[in-house]
Amino acid sequence: MKLGAIEAGGTKFVCAVGDEHGEIFEKVVIPTEAPTITMPKVYEFFENKGIERMGVGSFGPIDLNEKGGTYGRIQKTPKIDWVDFPLAEDIAKNLNVPVVVDTDVNVAALSESRWGNATDVDACLYITVGTGIGAGAVVNGQTLKGLSHPEMGHIGVRRHEKDSFAGACPYHGDCLEGMAAGPALEARWGKAGVELTEDPLVWEVEAHYLAQALVNYIYILSPERIIMGGGVMQQAHLFDLIRKNVVDMLNGYVSSPRLTPENINEYIVAPGLTDEAGVKGALGLVI
Amino acid sequence: MKLGAIEAGGTKFVCAVGDEHGEIFEKVVIPTEAPTITMPKVYEFFENKGIERMGVGSFGPIDLNEKGGTYGRIQKTPKIDWVDFPLAEDIAKNLNVPVVVDTDVNVAALSESRWGNATDVDACLYITVGTGIGAGAVVNGQTLKGLSHPEMGHIGVRRHEKDSFAGACPYHGDCLEGMAAGPALEARWGKAGVELTEDPLVWEVEAHYLAQALVNYIYILSPERIIMGGGVMQQAHLFDLIRKNVVDMLNGYVSSPRLTPENINEYIVAPGLTDEAGVKGALGLVI
């Protein structure tokens, strides 16, 4: 059976034709411009490919409420051309297939749980730390949705005692994203993250915020594994700092062999999939 | 079909015989003493009742990992007689029925979603604010579990600017439970919650902490309704304070008609079930 998949990202749309085993046969990358420019190119690629269903992992916020009448519609976003664009409806109409949409981070979590670093567990969380901070999760075998999709990057965090940075989130100021995403790092220290490797305080502060977030995710969602991706996590030394902070903050409260100092490095891990994670996860939505 | 249900609480065990429609035919209340005293009375009640399955909503922490070999075993708890007691295994052996165990708060969420104030939604969260703070959730039609059960009462919160209380949680000091459970109220103000009604600052501080928790739950879990129970929430005026704080803290970030100032009073609500919530929810585990 042929299935379609789209990773609808902020800079590019990755479109692929695959099958129910997660195999990808053909792929194309289309730049993200206005919908009137990008979407016709998407439709051209999929035309006459014989796909039966389409999975889409999209940038957001996007309406995922299947009962509301605006399922798969992009909501308010800084990409003004896309505000209110009915992504799922437009694809369904133009390609005449059923469409399942989810967030890019939920799809990444799904992808890791099916083909990446969380195939051995039932519940996992994927967090990306880059220009923004977003996280998705797989719970009871399905991606996590409810009222809307989660916005885990915007939880509150407690300030590091040596940090006086006001925070960079336009909605909340010093929420997690406002304190720990790439732009916050750059605004706080006056340089991009990649140029900051020499100062241990930079990473101590960063790990302090990210570990707090992970601890809250553990208390609230209880994932069996946490996968951390995104540009900031390219600083691989951050992993051990975060792991140590998480163990310290939990203070032995959650009884699990996975959360001991010996095993935490198999609990908080890097992604197992690289380039194709997004588009494979989108495919996973319709398998 | 006859089904058994046990609400295993810190002060009492409520045992009931019911059916697959949630109807309860017979009920008994047994004080929680040591397992050697309490459990024989439980077994005596269920003997010869012809039950085919047993659902148990238990105090915790309790092991819910079905793959680990110690499913349904009580973990470390201040009730030292119960530490390591194999609750599920002991019931299964003595009554010769399959046993499904979950936390008291997950079971309360399940109960509200089936018969209480969340029957019209798919994802809900139940939080109890009393001697401790605990929360459970129903996601994709099932109670929320993963690595372990959630421990949502222990998330980090940001201090109210007029509050210098150190916090009362033995594990984390000033986590949510350490700042906002009944004992924290009493330790901070020198009087039990029920005697504190005259001072607005008491409730402003309390609402500040509880609203932060709700906002984090919304960002991480995206429940379609939040139900607040427990002794502290008997102060009914707290509801409006919490609702107002939640709307202010979200600052319009999550697009949902349920989170507007007009609708928030139908989003954050009191429980719909009273006395039988726990035991009915336990029954719900095996329906």
C-alpha cells in the first residue's frame, strides 16, 4: 500500500511516498514559502502516486481537535501567510485522501518510538531545544493530545541563582523557552550557543533549566525514556550535566531503576533517527 | 457479571461488589490497619460473592509496571506496615481473580470521566489538594501511566513574592505539595486551613501555587477538563481565585474556547461524584 507523508516545517516541507512498513521510496524537499507557492508544489509531487492516506507532522500551533470543524488548521503563528491556513482540509481536497495531522514534536516522538531510540518502551517523550523549545509524547501507544496539543516548552521554571536574564518569551517572559532556547542563550550571553563553549556557567545554567523541565515531565507524564534533540543539544556535553541535575532534583523520590545515577544515561538520550525522523513519523500517523 | 472493587485508602478500605454498568450492590468499609489485620477482613467480605475480576485504586507509591514482576506492590510509604506489601498478588492469590491496580487519583480521574463531571470529554485531569497533593489523568481513554505512575504533586513552583515559607516536603522542600498542601498551609500560617478564612493573602498565595500547577498540567498534558477535589478545595472561594490566576498566567497562549475568562468556570470544576468516586473508579478499571 502506498502512503503519503509530509514533514511541514518552518523552513522546508519534506514530502515522501512510503508504505505501511515505514519504508520510504521517494522524497522531495520544498522550501516553506506562502501556502499559495508551497502547496501547489506539494500537490504536484504527490499527483498520480496512488497514495491512500496522508500523515502530516506540522509546525504549529495547529488545531488537532477532530470534533471542532477546524481540524488541521494552522493557528496564530509568526508566519503570517500561514495563519488560519486549513492545512489538512486543503490537502484532503487537492489529493482526495484522508489526512491525519499532528505536531512536529509529537511526530518525532512517534518516530523514535517506532524506529528510533525508544522502540523498547511504551511511553516516551521527545524534546527539541533549538530556536524554540517543544516537546511531544507517546502515551499508551498514541501521541499525546487533548484540549489542544501540549505546549511543553512554556512551563514555568525556577531561576538559577546566578542568572538575572529577564527571559525572551513574548508571552511569558521567563518560562522554559524564554530562559533556555537558543535565542535566550544568545541574548543572555551576547553570543550564539556554539561560540559559548568555554564558559562552564553557561552550560550549568542551561542544564539547570532543562533538567527542571525534564523533572516536571517525569512527575506529570512518567515517560519511560526522554529523547533530547535540536540545535542546542548538539552541545553533547550538556547531556551529562542535565542527567546529573535530574537525578539531584528528583532526590530519589521516584522509585525506578531507570532513574538511578548508573542508568540515567540510558534514560535521557539523543535521537536515534536523524534526517528522516520527521517524515517517517508523519508516515507513522497513518500506519 | 459480578465485579469487585477496592478503594484502598490511607485510613479506610472501601470494598464493593458491582457490575459492568458501574452499579454497586453491596459495600463495606474496613479501617486501614496493618495488612495482616485489614486484608483478612477484605477477603472475608468478598468470599463467595462470585466476583470475576477485581479493580483496586490504591494509595501509593505503588508499582504499576506490568512487566517488572512486582506489579501492584506498595513501595516506600510512611505507613511502614505496608512497605513492600504485594497488594495485587495477595488479592489475586486469596480471591483467585485477576487484579487490576491503579493509583487512587488515576482511579478518581477515571471515575469522573465515566460517571462524574468529565463524561463529555476524552481527556481529563483530577487533582486532590489535602494532606498531600496528587493528581491522576485519563488520556486516550486510559489512565496515565508510564515509567511509574505520575507524581504530579511534586512539580516545582515559583515562589509568591510575599511568601517566605521554606516548604514542607521532606523530599523537595518547596515543591507544589511542600508549598500548598494542607500541612504547608498550617505550618505557614500557624492555623489549619479551615480557620484561615478571614485573611485574603492566605488564599491569594494558595491560588498562586495551585494555578501554576494547573498551567503546567495544561502545557504538558492538555486535559479537556480539570477537576479539583480534596480537603483544601472545600474552601469553595478558592475555585474562582485559581481560575483567574490560570487565565492570567496562560496569557492567551493556548487557543481554546475552554480557556477564556467566560468559560474557565466550566473548565476547572469540583468533582461530580462524592462518596463513591473511589470505589466506582476502581470498578471502572475492570469494566
